[in-house]
Amino acid sequence: MPDRPELMAIGDSIYNGTRSLTTNAELAALAVPAQVARAFGWDFRTPSYPREILFDLEDLFRSGRFDLDGLKQSVLANAQAWLDQGRWSDEDCFDNISIAQTTIADQAALTYNNSVSKTAGLIDKVRDAEGFDFVGVVPALYEAINASFLLNPSNDPASVFADRTPLEIVAERRPKRLLVNIGINDGIWTICLMATKDQFAPDAIATDMHDLGVRLNDMRQAGRIDRVYLNLLPKPSCVANLMPRVDPGALPRGADYFPEYLGRLGQIGGLSGAEMKALDQGVRDLNRRIADDLTETFGGDGLAFVDAYAMMELHDNKHYRETREHEVWIKDWRINNVPLQRWPHKGGLYGLDNLHPTAVGYAILAQAVCQRIEAVEGLAPVAPIDLAAAFRSDSLLTDVPRRLDISLLLINLVVAFAALARPGA
């Protein structure tokens, strides 16, 4: 196991590379940390998933097998294959140990041992549940398998990593740089999916971020990491799933927000333009609070922020703020932040769930991370990120499913994932 890697990453699904609720080896290789490492020419071990975690949502769409029984049988067969397999990977540890669905506090709590021990019982719950009831168990099973694999890919209870948290694994590996993307599952995910403000608790997020910052600074002072690059929280209104009831032609004259926002999946929830604006401002203020607090915690050294909020705002074509300079055109496709549509081409920054980015969306974030590393360390990428190449690498954008109509099953599945990710869940 190489010591002192150039780069490691921890966080949630945005750094795990998840697209359309799907997590697998192909997508892990397109995740932001992997794109950053390639840009700078650094060795970087991406998670070598032997199979997807529970299901491939895009494959189910293409195959026409997206029905209740088909999903359940797919989940059971996949989970049992994980349980029956011996060693999952030839690697003992990956450089990217970001785990989809996790919260800030999970970085100091989740381990292989406390995740793998849940798997068999959760499989039984899925098998025994009737109708839609099994969907509510799927997110817990998804997280248990994914966390087990990422934190101990040998699947060996005797491994040195078996009872270590993500932060403890980082401390053991002593990377020169640590990329962190976390906090979306502490209440912001539910804003973006369900168009509700009920789960947004800035004080709780700030408290957990402070605790994470203290732990990271302690690791830095102990020589366990040299530098941390932390992504600030995203701008909710820019996410593709938050849309007016009817696709807009343009903003109302003199307005910067639409009159209403619903969760596109299922047309659920509801926020007025004023409420959406207030939530955006709340996240902006929270970002400033986090940055001020952690800058003080680190004593102004060893920590740099990546402004994901500003990056999303820069490419916010949905609200028609994007200038020609920042537009993303690939062939005849204007890639933007509205829900994906096959023809005429619309969207492209987000996958089928309207929440997780495509390879192009991730590439834009990876560019922002690279720019921050270059500004802080004076390092220039040896292979700058190419958005057209990211598009060509994306199997969803290069082969958009013919049918994109959203079924009740998909709505229930995505909402179930949001329920698990709520604070305290």
C-alpha cells in the first residue's frame, strides 16, 4: 500500500461519482477526484467496483425492465453477490473513499465493521417486504454495501482498515492533499429533491463542519495531511430538479427567480420564488460562516476552499444568467442545468435523477478544484480537463435512453434516498 499519496478524497455521492443513483467502476473513474488527479498526472487508485451497487438505473431504463418486481429482484441478486464474494478487489485501500449518502458526522463514524454487519439483515428486509415497502430499505442497504467496499475492499475482517473511519484511513495513509465534498446530505439534498425548506438547519451544519474542521486540523498538525481543499455548499436553485411547474421560456420581466419551484421528480413540494431566494441566501451565508470559522481553526494555513456555489451560479443557464463566455456547447448540444431531454437536446449537466451530475457536470467542478490547486500551490495541470472529452466519456449523454418519462417507482426510490440522508437518520 503506497504511503503519502499525492491525493486522497472523502465525502459523499458528488465525489463518489454517482450518476442517476448509480455507483460503479465506470462512474468512479469519472468522479471529480479522479479527473483532478489525471489533470495533474498523479497516480490515483479509483474504486474498482466488481459490479454496480444494487442496480444500474440507466440500464433498467434502457432495458424496459424498470418495474417493481424487476427492481426488487435486481437488488436482491446484486446484494447477495456482494455477500457471497470473497475478496472484492485486489487493492487494500483506494485513494477515493467518498461514500454516497454520507453526512459530515459519518466521516468520523462509519467503518467497514459497522456497515458490513448490517448487510444480511437488510437483504432479509428487502426480500420480506411487500409492494413498495422494500424501496424504503434499499438506501440503507446501498450505503452498507458501498461503505463496506470503499473502506475495506479486501473484505477481510482482519484488515487494518476494518474498524477505521474515513478520517482514520486518511490519517493512516498521510496524503499530501485531501479533497473534501460533504454537507449536502445534512439537509440540502431535501431542498433540491423535495422543494422544501423543513430540513435545512444551518446551525447544525455549521456545528458539524466545525467539528470536522477541528479533526482535519489536528491531522494536519500531526503531519497526517499537508493540505485540505474543501468544497463549499452548492447553490440549491441551480440544481436541475428544482423547476417551475411548467418548463419556463424566460424569467418574468425584472425578476431573478421564477414564481414557483417544485421538485421535478413527481412535481412534489413547493417553494415560492421568495422562499427559493431566501434559501439560496441562507446557503451563501452558511458558506461564509463555514469559511470564516475553519480559516480561524486552521490558523489561515493548510486549508483552501473551492466555491462550488459560485461555480454553479456561473453556469446557471436555467435562470438565463449564463453569458456566452461560460456557455458549454458540444456539437449541437447546449449543455445546461435543466432536466435532461433527448430531443431537442436540453440539460446534460445532470443525470436521470436531476440531482447527480453527469461527467460534464463533474468536469466543471473538477476544473474549479484544479484552478484552486493551481492558485494555492502554483502547479499547472499537465493535461487540463476537456469538457468535450468528458462528454465523450459519458455513456448517458452519448446514448440517452429513448424513454425519459419518470415512473412512480423512480420517484419513490429517489425520495427514499432523501429520507435516509436527513439529519439524524
